[in-house]
Amino acid sequence: MKELLRVEGITKSFGKIVALSNVSTSIYNNEIVGLVGDNGAGKSTLIKIISGVYGPDKGKIYYKGKLVQLKSVQDAMRLGIETIYQDHSVVPSLTVSQNIYLAREIYRKIPLFKGISIKFNDTKKMNEESKLLLDAIGINISPTSIVEDLSGGERQSVAFSRTRIGRIELLLLDEPTASLSIGETERVINYIIESKKEISSVFVTHNPYLMFPVCDRFVVLGKGRKIADVKKENITQQELIKLITTGKANNTQQQ
Amino acid sequence: MRKINNQLLFSLIRRYPFIFALIIIAVFVGLVEPLYVSPGNIKTILIQSAIIIVLAVAVTIPMIGGEIDLSTVSVAAMSAMIAAQLLRHTGLGFFLVVIIVLLAGLIFGSFNGILVKKRIPALLVTLGTMGVARGLTWAIGARRAVPISDSTFINLFSSGKLFGIDMIFIWTLLVVVVGYIILHKTIFGTHIRAAGGEETSAMFAGVNTRTVKFSALLFSGVVASFAGILLAARVAAGSPTVLVGRELEAIIAPIIGGVSLKGGRGNILCPVIGAIVLSMIANAVVILGFGPDIQLMAQGILVVFAVAIGLRGGK
């Protein structure tokens, strides 16, 4: 399999707390990687570094073999890296289509003076396109609905639709099912599995029972360090849980 | 049919409680003192509202963006004083005077914006600039009021008429329209509501929330200084004591109208409704023969109600 993204020696501290220490791993094309670990393992920090929210203190990021600098979320999006977060995937007070196109609005530019222009939202076009994106994932909600009136599952559908605007190649999912019902969780899982035909995903969750059947490989973090990087065929679900809870790996799991 | 109408009425009351407050005040005070709803008095109320509407629009943009600007009233007073001094002591045409005054607002707005961008709480930053602007008003006026005798300036920004409408209304309407376009039609407006509604989500989506807040405070400073121009023309002077004690009215008006103090929610009608309600109360107090004690208490109670309704409805 061809390598899509590689992080090398990533270190990140917040004050005196070391969130990540010398973490290296790769994501390959068309695979689903489970990024697992107990609370405070550094999973969310690694996701935020790959998605451009934080810059690492040390370490390098390669995308399709090229060294890249992800200084902002927009930088990551331009490469094709999209992220869905548990609590911060949507702005509740905005409409569905405003959320889908947030920071990537379709606009009409009206010039004011020389070189100065105002960007007006093309709301009609964004509503039409949003409807198509929502239809594509089988969700029947109005693009003009206010997001705070939607259920948890519908909100995540809006977040998933967001990721389909750009040229997505890598989907990062940070606890995307944490606040969803069983039915809504199943829909998200099916979406991740379906997406594998076209893209790669990194799936972060506290629930190993949920992620085990879905993922091809597991990267286990503990207290900011990489404990194991193991393919699914080389580990059982129980062994994975033990690995997460004890933070100790054997030789096979260290591959 | 009647049930549907009742439902519609209740939903309208829930959504715009202070439009109904406005109607109730008008009916109640109008019954006690018919003079209150006479065309002449309604015009007085609207003229009294105009400058507060402009200041409240200035406050609304950063407020929806999740930041508060306490300095607008003082910046307006300072701007009025700058305009008065320039018109009195320099041969500058009023167009140049307006540009200089707007630049002063721009400087204050950028100063507020830069510090807020550096994550210093807007409440503290703008409390400071509120004091600085008021101090500058005293200093620029050499501690006394400076009269304006330029009738072109006064006519253009206050008492002149266009199609039979006072210029102060035309300018106020223009500011409201500009505010509407910015908040409801532009990408910047969407980003303001996103930054105020859920800053982390907006940031994760790729909105540069710090720059958005900076720009919102910049806008606020410029509009506040424009309110100062209207104020100077309205009272035909720059005064160090103008609007002293009324600093919070510009903040209260959008809250009364329905803007969430927590950010993210509200529209451009909110500051307009809020400012008119405040002026109606102030005017009713005078018409009914009460003193400023009753006015302040009535306005205070209204703010508590507005915030309570806003918090309960999440809006």
C-alpha cells in the first residue's frame, strides 16, 4: 500500500505537560487506522496536529512523500485532510448550509474601490449544493434548518457533509460517535467503511468494541508515547483492550 | 383558526418580546397621556433613539461575535469633540473633518481589536478605552463645550431634510442597512456569528476567529465615531459631558432587542428595537412626570427581563 501521510518524531507540550513525545507513524491509502489509548494518551493532540490546529514543537509531517508545514486548518484542508470532532464539529446557531460551507463559502465578489471588494454569500447556491451533499449520504434535512434544532446524529451528518466539499483524501475522526444513539452510530460506522473505497481514515474512540471490527490497523498511544502499531490480523480485541489499559506491548504488537 | 392565530401570536411574542413591550408601553402611556402617541412626540422619541440606534448597531456586531465593546459612547463623545474643534479652529471642509473623525474611531477600534486578538478580555480592554476616550474628550475640548456654528454640517448630519425626512434618520437608516448587509449577507457576517456562536467549532472549521473579532471591534470603533458626527450635528457642539451616565445604553439596547450577550445570536433589528424601547421609556417618564430614578429602574428591570428571556430561550 502506498503511504499517504507520515508523522516523524512529533513532540508537543502544553506548559509542563508533555502531550506527545517523539511519536512516529504512517497512514496508507485506503486504510482505516484506529488511534487508541486511555484518557490523556495524546490521541486528540495528534489529530489536532495533523489537522493543522496545533503546530508540533518538534517533528516532521510528510504528505504523499513531501515534507509539509501545516500552519492552519486551511493548510490541512488544501491537502485534502478533513476532520470531524466530537463536540466541536458544528456551530449550533448557524444553518445547516452555513455550517457545511463555513470558511469555504460560495460567494459573489462585488468590487468597492480599486483592489477592495466585498464577498457576499451565495446563499441560494450553498443551499442547493448542501441539499445534494445531504442527499448523497441519505439524510433528509433542510439546508436552511438551524443546527441547534437537529438531533446529535443529524448534526454529525452535517459535519460529514462538510468533509465532502473539498478534495478529501484523509478523514480524521475524533470521537465522532461519542454523543450518538445506537442507530446514528451505526450510520457513522457504515459511512466510514463505505468511504474506505476512496479515502483513508483515522478513527479515534474510547470504545474498542466499536472500532475493532472497522479498523485495519491500530496505533496505540499511552501517556504521549506510541506503545504499539499493529495490524488487526495480529491482535485480538481482548489483547487490544489489555494493551490500552496496561500500556505494555509485546514484540509482535510493536511492528 | 383561532387556535392557530393564538399559536402564531405566542410564537411571535416569544421571538420578539420587546416589540410587544414597545406596543404595551405605547398603549398604556398613550391612554394615560394621549400626547405620548402624538406624531410630534413619536418624532421626538425617534430623534432621541437615532444616535443610540447607531451606537447600538456598533455594539451589536462585536456582541454577536462574542465580544463586548463598552467604549462606543465615549468614542462618540470624543469624536463629536474632535469634529467641533476642527470645524471651529481649522479651515478644513466638513468632508475632511468627517474623514479625520472616522480615522479617530478606526484607531480606537484597532486598538481594542489588537488587544482582544491577543486574548485580553474585551470587557477590560474596552473599559479602559472608554475612560481614555472620555479623558481625551475633556482634553481636546480644554474642559469646556465647543459650539458648532457650521450650518452646512448641522443640516447635512441632523436637521436638514431629504424627501421631507430629517437627515439624522437617513444616516441612521444607512448605518442600519450597512449593518444588515455586513451581518446577514457577507461571509464576514457568517464568520462573526460563527465566532460568537461556538468559537472552537468555527476555528476548527477554518475560520480565523481572532481576526474576525478584531475586524468586528474595528467596525464598532468606526461606527461609534460616525455616531459622534451625528451627535455633534444634533447638539451643535462637542461637549465633555455629553452622554455621561448613558454609557451602558448602547450595550443594553441590543440585549433588550434580543442579541445574546454570549454571542452568536441576534439580528440587526435587535439594536433598533432596543434603542427605541429605551427612548420610549425615557420619554414616557418625562411625559408622566416621573424623575430619572424611575427611568433608570424601569430600564434596569427591562435588562434583567431581556437577559432572562434570552437565557431561557437560548436566544
